[in-house]
Amino acid sequence: MHEIKKQYAVFDAKVLSKIPRGPLKEKKKD
């Protein structure tokens, strides 16, 4: 369980650095 959370955090960081904060919410909706 902890490892999944860690991986998710890394993935989230990658997404955050890839796209600006504006479209972030819209991307998560999709």
C-alpha cells in the first residue's frame, strides 16, 4: 500500500511538472 502511494506521488509530480496548474484540474477530470 505504501509503495503504491509513493508511485502515485512520483506520477503526480511528473504530471504537475509536465502541465501548468491551470489545465491540471481539467486533465484529472478526463
